[in-house]
Amino acid sequence: MNITPSLNRNMYRIKQNLLHMINPKRCNYVLLGKPQKEDIEILKKLDCDVPEQADTFSMVKIGKRDDKSYEKSITTLYSKGIIIRRTIEDTEGNKIIREYENSGYDIKDSKSHERTVIQKILNKISGDFETNLIEKFNTYKFEKDGKIKLQIAKNVTDGNIINATVTEYPLTGYKRKLESLKKVIGLKLEMIDGLPHIRETFETPNVKIFPDDKYLPFRFILNPETKLKALTKLFIKDKDLDKLKIKVEVSEDIDRYTDGYFSDITGKIVYNNVSRTPHVKLAAHEVEHAHQYRQIGRLGKGQSKYAILSRNLYGSIENLQDSMEAHKYAIASENYPVMKKGEDWSKNPDYINNYLEIKAREAEKEAADEYIEMGSPLNKQFFFGID
């Protein structure tokens, strides 16, 4: 992956911005009007795509000194004073839509004024040559005594290729003489059948990549749905469930108390798109259920298409211990509680104590522990770690 030129471009851009601040005449761009915040109802009346939480917006136009025909418009949408979307369009056909998700400030220590803010930015870039390009940023900022430590995770996705970088700036902030203290790790990932494969790597001399970490490429994926599906595919492969061609979906039509589920009727794993459960735990849990029902099918006890296919593809269970475990699964499935819509499953003892759920929670804990342990050497190098 050719990361270095990108880093050089960023430094060049910072330098140019500083030069423009010192001598505005050197800048070719000119402001065509003063931006003012307006009520969002103006855009709604024009049938514009407006997020529900937006309450105000501002619009500004920029021109070029040497090209009077050029014009760029910047429309910014706010919710309670915080930017949530910015659309940038120009007369050359370029368009960028930036979606901002702000977690707010997490005050760590009010006495020392330490605080952390996480901001997620999604860029959708369209134009003659970049119609498929998507940029996503997660920004982590730590402040103490007027100094800032900044960590930026970035994904640039073009088709099935993801160029991922994590950059950490020193606590002293943006100072050119401290450029050598900046930490950068980059991966070029190729998504094949839903799984990320590392094609190239890059790191600055002050950090190290640990290739033995099987979760390494997954840690650099910023899109939550892509990451969750990829981890699910990994665990499906680890459990030798590939032959069953289990479908993995994310849906809005799931009960709010349900993070996800596996259905032996449809042969699908379906996740709640607003789930807050860590991806690795959630994926391991549901894949374990898929394994359990595969084993039930191999006993000849299930009547679903998934159960029948499991027996046909994998045959009967020959190992006595595995067979005994599968019988426990079958008994637990017959006694699985029927949940009411809107019921909080975590408060139902029949659900919590069902053997299928007990074993699925064991599987998720094992996967989460492995994920943390294998990522420890990498995460120790960065203030905020790498998820």
C-alpha cells in the first residue's frame, strides 16, 4: 500500500493552510458570502434529504480567483449546535457527503481536565473517477493541561479493497519537529467472500505489526456491519460450518432486547443493527448456536432443512463425547422458552439457564478473551488501542 505519499500530501495540506493564514493572498479560493445558521424547515420545504435530528443548517459558497466559473457550495447540518452532516459540491461534478457521529466528551478526571472525545466521520465521495470510494474516520482525542493527543483511524474503501491506517500524534500535538514521534500502522485489505485478507502492510519505525494475531485485519475495519459479518464468517470457518452456506444479515426489524439470533428454519444469522454488544462476542455466540443445531441435525432429531442438510453433509456423530453433548443440545432445544415480543430475555431464568445459551455464552467469552490477548501487544503501542 502506498501510504507514504498520502502522509506527505496531508503534511503539504497542513503547510498550505498555515501559509494561507499568514498570507491570504496566496490562496486561490475566495469566500462568496458569509455563512449563517438557518432553520432546518427551509431545507425540508425544498424536499432535501434531512436527518430527523437536524434542527439548523448553514450554507456557504466558495469561488476561485483565477476561474470565475468555478463555484463550490458547502451545506452543513447541525443538531443542537453539533455538526451531523456536511455536503460539499462543486461545478466540476465532485460531491462529498460527510456523516458525523459524535459520542460526546467522556470526562476522565475533572481535576486534571483530562477528557476524551470520539468522533466518527463517513465520507461518500462521488465524481468521474471516485464513484465507489468511501472514507470513514474514527477520531479519538485526549486533552490534558492544554495539550492534545490525537488518534485517527481511517478506512478508504474502493470496491473490495480497504486501505486502513491508524495514526497517533504525540501529546504535544501538531509540531513538525515532533513528526518522528507520530505512530502509524497501515494495512491494505482485500475482502474475499466477506473475509479480510492482508495484501500489504506499513508501519513507522516506532511501532510493530504482529502478524500472528489472527484478528489483525478485523481490528482495522471501521464499518460496524462489515466487521460483524466478517467476524461471523471467520467463526463459521473455524467451526467448519462453511458447507451449510449460512447467510449473515443485519436488520432493523429485530426486537430491541435481541442482539441477534440464529434460525435453523431459515439457516440464517440475523443481527440487530443497533446492537451494542462487542462484535467478537456477538458473532461467536450466534455461530455457536449454528454449530449446536448442526450437531442436533447430525443426530437425526431435527426436521428443519438446516438439520437435514447437516446430517447429509456431515454424517452422523461418531465420537461418543460429541454425541453426548449433542443430545444435551437436543434436549435444551426442546425446552427452549417461547419469548414474548418486547420481553427482556436477560431477565428470563428459563432463557438464561437453558443449556444452549450457557454454552453459547462460554463460546463468546472464550472468543473475547482470545481477541483481547492476541491484540494486547498491538494495543499497548497506542494510547487508545486498536479495536
